[in-house]
Amino acid sequence: MKFRYLLKESLRGFNSAKLSTIASVITITLSLILIALYFTLSFNSNKLIKSIKDKVEIEVFIDDNLSQDDLNAIRE
């Protein structure tokens, strides 16, 4: 088939069914936007969660009156 014929027929189809063509284009556009938005938010939230996990710190305060055996037990 010739490309010119295909183009002519597709344009004729668009002109005869304008409302359904516009509705199809809008539906596909919104779907692609929502999918892109979902993946963007998912990627950024995973990055944020990893960043927060990497910054977790634990600080321990030990009594000055502990014996050496108690300190060794805490280290283990």
C-alpha cells in the first residue's frame, strides 16, 4: 500500500468521527500522564526512603560506674 493512500484515509476517518477521535486522543494522553506521574513519584519516594534509612544513627550513654566485665557484656 502507498503511504499517501494510508494518510488520506486516516485523515478522512478523523474528519468523519471528530468527537471519538478527540476523546481517544485525550484518553490516551491522560493515561500516559498518569503512568509517568506514578513512576516519577514511586522513584522519588524510594530514593527519599533510602536517604532517610542511611541517616539513622544510634547514640548510647553508658554509666561511668560500670565495671570492665559489664562493658564487655554490652559490647557483645
